[in-house]
Amino acid sequence: MKRPSALWWIPVAAALLLLVPLAASAQTTTSPPISASPLGAGGSVFVMSNAVAGNVVIAYHIGPGGALVPAGHFATRGTGTGASLADANSVVLAKDHRFLLVVNAGSNTVTVFRVHAPGSGSPLLTFVDRASSRGVSPVSLAVHGSVVYVLNAGNATVAGNVAGFLLADHGLLLALPHSVEPLSTRAPTGPAQVGFNPAGTVLVVTEKNTNEIDTYAVNGWGIAQSPTFTTSNGTTPYGFAFDPNGALLVSDAASDALSSYTVASSGALTLVSGSVADGQTAPCWVAVTPNGTIAYTSDAHSNNLSSYAVGPGGALTLIASSAATTGAADTDLAIAGSHGQYLFVTDAGAAEVQEFHIGSAGGLTLLETVSALPSTVEGMAAF
């Protein structure tokens, strides 16, 4: 789809229309369990190749009993880097699973696909738009309602930043005016992830190199305000997830632990559980079950998954140091299924995707492994 030109007023008009739903969502403090997908009971799983020759999304349908059925390869019309982005959320779903967004870190762009229902007569994904990331080396994406933020890692000469967009009903990405904000320093910070709190009122970024957690209050227009910088409780804050009530769970990759914080509307962080060790090595990615009671970390240097109980206010208790063994260098995580019963893992070092069933007490049972993916495989999104 060709991007419109000379329509400078569209982002402003869209922002005005967005004000009411954003203000309403700010009042929400809890989230319901995941319901069945509006695009079919099975759902889908997505990873990307991150290939220098051309980035590609690799898709699967979730079939009966969780079986992963290949659903095609879809070119992003952008390029990857061919090396690990050391990030989380490079592939994300938005708009009730109707759009898939992907970073192209090699070409400094973001691609939007429309997601189609199985049996609709269309491929699972169709290309909609490709837009500049408004920075250098985009590595992570955050979506809340119609607001999208891109985390640009930057490089030795160009500072990293976060940059905002509106995702229009037709899937075009429209730059939000006055929404580009800095990270903690112009030097390379090694940013790992950007994400919204459940209410969409605070944006969070983790910085591996500086041990800083950056928070940005987001106003009713979707505009991120000037950042607040908080030194992480543990070393090397990496991936994170929110529980349904807004507690922030952050992996401390170099401390081999998980920490939790409350997040004020101003972005101020208050420690709840500090660096609860998992007994493994390099927990870098985090996923939380839909009911908010169990959190998982992927331990990239010990090739396993750890599980935690998440209590009131985000208090953490280790359940299993090794809840499951994975392939080499397990990285990105996603929980999906009509009841949030499946945990999907990208094993970057083994070039594979694994699927586990989540038991009632949080135990994991391996269901399937899909191998022979590109050696540069990156990201994970599922519903």
C-alpha cells in the first residue's frame, strides 16, 4: 500500500480522536483473562528471520491440541542485521490481533501486516505499510490501543530514542508529533525492550549497558513525556512484563534473577521484590500468564525456563529453578491459546521454536519443537 503524502494533518486529527479511548483506558487497573481469538479458535505464532538479504516473518497456525502448522513466509520489505538484536518485542501484535508489527533493524523501518482469519481466502498475513522508525536500529515495539512506540537502539554516532506513532484503522503507521524522547545518555545504552503498563499511561525502557530503567508518563494524546531514570535493583535489566494489575517484573540478566516494582502514574518505580534468584544463568526474557499468577524467565545461557509465583502487588517467589529444559539459547517468549495454555519459546541458538503446555500449577510439558528455522531467527508473538 502506498503511503499518503502531504497529509500532515492526519496524525494530529487521529490524536484528537484517540484522546477519549486513551483517557478511558487509563482508569483500567485489571485485565481479564485471554479470550478466544476473534480470528479463529486456533490462533497463530510468528517469528522473524532478521536476515540481511531481506527480513521475513515466519508464521504458524495453532492447530488441534496445539499442533504448529506452517502458514507461510512473508517479506517485510525491509532488512535485518543477521545478528542478535539482544532485545525483546521485536515482533508484536496489535489491534485485537488484527495487525502484526515487525522491526527491520537493518533498514531502520517498521513493517505492518494485516492478520487474516484461517479460511478467509487470504494468506495469513498481507503487507500494509512500512515506515521509518524515526531513529537508528529499531529493536523493540510497544502497542497500546492505537498508539505504537518504537525503541531505536542508536549506534556509536546516533543516540537511541523512543518514537511514537498512531496505528490507523487501515494499518498505516502515522508519526505522532512531539513524541520522540531520549534514552538516559547519548552513548550506546544497549536498550533491550520498550513496553506499556496495562493502562497505557506509562512507557518503560530497559537499558542493559547503564543498568537504568527509563519511564515516560504518557498523556491522553499518546505523547510520551520527558523520561525518569531509575537505577535497576539488579544488574543488566533486560526483558520485562507487567502483571494485570500493573506490577512491573524485570529480568536482572547478570544477577540471574527477577525483580518487581510498582509503577506510579508519574513513572516513579518502587521496589517490591529485589533480585529473586532463579539459580540459572542469564534470565533475559519474561512472560506472565493471563491471570497474572505465574511468571516465566528464559535462561539464555543455561538453556532452560524458570517459573515464579506472582503474589499481591507483584511479590515474587521462585517456584522452579528449572521448570523446563529448552534448546540452545532460549530467548523470546509468548503465551497464547484460548485460555493462555501454551508457552512458546524461540531458541535462537538452536534455530527452533518450542511449544509447552502450561499446567494448572504452572508446570510445563513440552508439546512440539519446530526446527530448521534460519540461524538468525528472532522475536516471538502469538495469540
